[in-house]
Amino acid sequence: MDKSFRDAPREIAKLSAPRPVGIVSRPRVVALLSQALDSGACWLAAPGGYGKTTAVIDFLEQGGLKQGESAYNWYRVDTEDQDVARLFHYLTLSLDGRHAGMPVFGPEYADNSDDFARLFFRAYFSRLAPGTILVLDDLHRADAPGFRRTLAILLRERPNTIRCICTSRMLPEGDVADLVLSGQLPVLNQTLLEFSPAEARNLVAARSQSPSEVSDISEARGWAVGLLLLANAGMYYPLSQTGLAGGVGLREIVGRYFLRDIAPEDQDLLIRLNVLPEISTELADAFLGSPRAARLLVRLQHRQLLITRDGPGGAAFQLHDLLREYLAGLLDRRVTEADRSRLREQAAKVLHEAGKTDAAIVLALQAGAWPLARQLILECANAVLSQGRRASFVEWCNRLPPDQMDGWVHYWLGVGQAKAQWLSGTPLCHRRRTISAHPRPGQIP
């Protein structure tokens, strides 16, 4: 796991709200959010670049918290939250010292997470101060049936004293969609989140060096990223000449624009930094072995190409999704497969040294660095299985080639399966076996 329960949650980027820098307030959207939250929860749905997260930050900054309220918990969802044990773990961390006595997702719940979810969320919400707003950002990243069921349980167990804002690129589906149909979860969609002409003019005026030279803002069709392109490009890169208005090659157009003022050698640094799921100055310097990386992050932040989350441990950065996708394509085109694998293996080692073992395992598997991946999987096996995260562990092991599936891997797979069965009818004599210690190297279990 990335952190222990003793660590302050705001040292973890996924539990930190993005920094509100340069936001152009939109009272219309703030009012819509406030009205939607009268039901206690709402869902913002729009494609990437429409300003969902920014709208929530604006709402919180501009009086979204009612009189007497001061608290909100921010949770940024990622793909690994499809293993709901990870969701429970980090939500517990978000309680910031109030987690004593919280239910722990043990292996006995691995095949019956719904019952645990009800138990967990009742305990979780009871520890939040009345009036707290829970923000669940980027829900599309963990869109899977099991996660959707857990999310629906969270929303159903939410007491009237707590409000919840959900953001996603997708409309609610499955069990969550039932809440929409019953009127318990209002949805603010792309049409409502698009910038109105007046809002678009305000954004362009605030961001452009030469507002009078900006092309017709209607060409951006209310898309925040398109408006920022207009604001920054002005007369030099009008959308009518790029094809952006017709929706042709958006990723390529946005990527080329973002990189146009970045020197070729810095572009190469950025392409390699993009291998990291999350960037800090310390990780960047350790990964690339050069202080140039940290200086590049400062320049990118100045150009507002980074999403920034602060914590006592320092700032953590993420590139805009559209830019990440474009850079990943450049990596595939410019770097050989062998060099890409070496790059990901090096990133995995740096992440492991920083205590981010989950992310390190994912990168090691992507790199095909099988000995490293196996080593990391076995090192964290005890902790992961003790947290009930059998689904993640099995998935990692299943991606290893046959020659890496030795006795140690099968041992921990067996332990995971045994723990899941202990409270479901397995004879008591089998329950005495524990996983308190890793087997000694060279000793076949």
C-alpha cells in the first residue's frame, strides 16, 4: 500500500483537492450545483475538459458550504479502486485520526463485499462532522459492476447530515442509475456544464494576452479546453484553422498546442515523466536523474498544464488527461519497445523506493520486468491479502508468465483463497494458519 493508517491523509494526493488557481467563477453553475444538492447528492457528467472538477472547486470556494460548515472530504478515484478493498482503505485514511474502530475489509468479505460496504459506510459517515461534503472525483476511472454496486450502497447509506458530489465522464449506470430514476441523484450533464457565451467571454478575457484578437468563441462550443486554446492561441492558432471546431483530431491538436513552446529536449523529458502515474519534484528528479525535471514542472505549472494537489509532503502533479494521452502516443512513436520497457522498469523502482508499491507493480507488469514484478508482489503479499485485496493480488499474479509462477507465488495465492474461505464453512483446524510472516527465501511452503 502507498501509506499506512498512521499517515496524514493530506499527504496522499488522491485525498487532496486540486489547488484552486486561476479559476473564473461561474455563478450559474454554482447555483445549479447548490440546487442539485438539495437532494443531498448530485452527479456531474461530461467529457474530459468540460470543467467538472473546476466547477466543484468553484462551488466550494464560492459559498457551497452552508453557514457553519467548513469540512469536505475529497476522494479522487483511479482504476485501482475497482478493487473496492482499496476504496475502503483510503476512505478510512481520509478520516484523519478518526478511524479508530473502523471496520477492516478482511478476506472473509472478498466474495461478499456488499454486506461489508453497508457496515463500513454507516461507520464512515458517523465519523464525519455534520454538514461535511464528500466529493468523489473521476468516477469513470473505476467504472465496473462491483464498484458501481459499492457506490450505490455509499449513496444509499449517506445520512441527511452529509452531502455528496460525484463527477464522471459517464452518466450513472447500473445500481447508481436506479437512484437517478427515483429522483435521489440529480444529474448535471454536459449541456448544463458547457460555458455560456458570457462565461466563455469572461474566461477568454481572463486568460488571453490579447482578448481582442481571439477568434469567435462560438467555435469552442462551450468546451473549457477549447476556450483555453482560444485564449492562449489568439490570432496565432485560431480554431478555424486547426479543425478543432469540427471535432477532428482533438487529442493531436491539443497536444501540439500544449507542446508548441516547449523545447525539444524538454518535450523528451515530459514524454518520459508521463510514464509516472503521478509526478512530484522528488520523484521526477529521482526518475530522470536530473534537476531539469523539477524546473520543467515549475514551467508547466506556470502555463497551467498541471493539476496540482498540495499536502505536507509537498505538491503532487498530474498532467491534463488529453495531454497525457497525446504524450503516451508520442512515447510509442519515438521510443523503441525495449526502451519503453526499461523506462517503465526504472519508474517502477523509483515508485517502490518512494513507498508507492501498488503503482510500482502495475508499471513493472507493463514493462514485462517479470523478476521485479514478482519480487514486489511477494513483498506486499502479506499486507495486501490482510487488507482483503485478494482481487488485486490475483490479477497481478495472473499477469506473471509461467516461469515466474513458482512455489512462493502459489503459496500466497493459496493463502488468499484459504483466508476467503475461513469464515464460510472451512473446518476450524484450517483457521489456525496465519500469514503473519513471509516464508524464508529458499524454503518451499
